[in-house]
Amino acid sequence: MSMLVLISLGCAEPPTLADRFGDHAFLTPIDAPPTVALVAGGELDTRAATCGGCHQAHYQDWSQSTHAAAVHDVQFLAELAKPDQPRWLCLNCHAPTSPQRAETITASTRLASADSILTLQTNRNPDYERGRTSEGVTCAACHVRRDTDGAGTVIGPHGSGKAPHRVRHDPAALEGVCVSCHSPGAEIVITPTFPCWFTTAEELAAGPSAGKTCVACHMPSAERAVVVDAAPRSLRRHTWAGGGIAKTAEGVATAVERGFVSGLDVTLAPMAVTLTNARAGHSLPTGDPERFFLVEATLRDDAGAVLAADSLRIGQTWDWGDAATGRPARQTADNRLTAGEVRVWTPRLTGRVGTMTVTVTSVRLTSDNAAEMAAVTLDAELQELWPALPSVLAAPMAAYPRSIVVFEGTLALGPT
């Protein structure tokens, strides 16, 4: 995205981002200075590895999380490769701090053209540092803000007064930072074929867990040292296991170790499967509208031969529209499990003898979409974001985690 200069020819200027979309936090990268002020004088940079020098446990958690892979992610960069994708907007959440962005963007930034949102009128960002973009959703996205004198300060949940850098004790600010990216709302139309907006916060507010924050469930506490050589105490983990489908095979393998617990409970009865959204305060699945649960029931005889099979898809379905003709994307169905919902599914299995096996798979990415990703063409801008991406795409897409099994169970119905 190169700097664009508007030459006035007597025509009205294109609208600002706020004019086009309204006043939303995600339109402006987070004003997190590249350094924080030290109490004794001087500054300390806010790169993740620098934070990790003292906060080792937190850094280890973060480095295995999807936040750390928010830019170095095959699916994300394949989406950015689409010709009608507003890259600046996607990066506002995937690399959300101002030092990660080569150009300055605010809600008052104007579009380059009234007819397109793909490019903006921007200026070079003096705080930009090459290499920071690759950190994705980095420590500073939540923990660094500009103080009243313009210097950087760390936003902390405890504020013991012992840190060598400035700390502002503000746990409420930390608890509320998730929403601007993870639930900006459903009413925002970016382009007719770009329904990238989630309603997780609205789902939470409408359910029995209303009043809880994202942090309460997604950052469970653990006994650990806040900095090297400090005494362990109860602190929040920074793994954000979420739905458990990490961006790497290693991440999937360690999902439970990093805190993943499925929100879905499954119980079996003869020819019936009870599905309960037992632990998620929001709908299951939530977030990305392409996610779904695939529930598969198979009836086998005593020798293991398949007698019958049936399946159920739980999630949203969409007509994704057509950019060429202007047909807008629209949701055509939504059978997700709301918070606390109990649903009984009766699979269509012939006969009531043999063994019923039920598997529930959480799917983030279908095989068809994975094949499309493998065929993307990368321009110079995307290659700069992740120079290793061509070699990653050249590897079998089977190595890229697309789903995880969240339940497997069998029930004997009787001898065949």
C-alpha cells in the first residue's frame, strides 16, 4: 500500500473512514508507542521478545498462541491475496498497533477514491519499524498505551510499583480490549462480499453468562512468576486456546496442555445424541462464520462392517455473493448452539442393533477452501509480510490444521 496523494480538481474529496463506516475502534490501529518510559529515565522498546526477557512465562504462552500467528498464517495471507480485499482493514486487527503499520491510519483518513475502499490517502508512519508487523497481535496490543505526556506506559492488572517501567493499573481496560476485533458487530458492511464481522459479544450479552468478560474464560489463572526470579502467584495465562485449532500441528497437539477445553458436551443414548453448549457463554461455534461442527454417527455390526451412517452440520451457512455481479453475501441459515442450549439429534440409522459410534469434529477450514489457498498468487507485499510463505504453501496442505476432533464415543445397542 503505497502513499497516495490526492490532487484537487475542484471535486469533492472522497469520504473519511468514519464517514463511510461510522465511528469504530477497528478503523484506527492502536496507539501503542514503540517504547515505554523507564522509571529511572530512558526508554525500553516494546517488541514481544523484549517483553519476554523478563516476563518469560507470559512470552512462552503468547508465542504458541494464534495471536502470535495472526500474520504468519496461511489462511490469513491467502485471504489478503484476493483482489477485492481491503488489506489495510484486515491488518488493523491482525497487526493492530501503530508501529506495525507503514502508513498512518485513523478514522479521519480518507479513501483514495469514493468508489473503492481498497486504498487510502495515507502518510508514512514515523513510528513504523520493519519486522514488528510479523509479531501479529503482540504484547503491546493489550498492554501499551500513550501516557498523558506522550510517553509509552504499560497497562497492568496488578500494579505492584516494582516494575522498572511505567505501569498504569487498569484491569478494566485489559478486559475490554478483545471486543473491538473479536466482536465489532454485524451491522457493518465493508464490501458486499466481505462479511467478516462477528457477534460474539452480543451472543454473550444475550445468554446466561451476561456480564462476564472474555478474559474470565479465555485466560484461566495459573500459578507462575510474573517476572524472572519472582515468587509464583495466581496470574492469567496468555495462550488463548479458543476453539483449539491452532495454526500449526504442534499447536494442535499441545492445545489441552495450553488450556483448551471444549465448550460442547455430548452424551449418547440408543439412537440419540444430546449436544449441550455447556461451557461457552456465546454460541457454538462463534467467530468466523465458516466454522462448524460436523457430527457423524455410524452404526456397525459385530464384525465392524458399516450398517448405516448419518451426519449433522452445526454452524452458519452463507451465500458468499459475487463481486463481479455485485450480489451481496448473506447468511442463509444458522443452527448453532446458543449459550446453555441442549439439543437432541436422532440420527437416521437403520435398525437398533450393533454399535453406534459418534464423532464430533470442529472444522475451521474445508478441504475445498484449503485447495484454493494452496493455489494463491503472492505479490511482493505479501511476501514481505512472510518471506517463508511460498515454501509453506508448497508443502502439503494436509500439514495445515483445519479441524480437531472434540468428541468420540461408542454405545453398544445389542448383538447383531
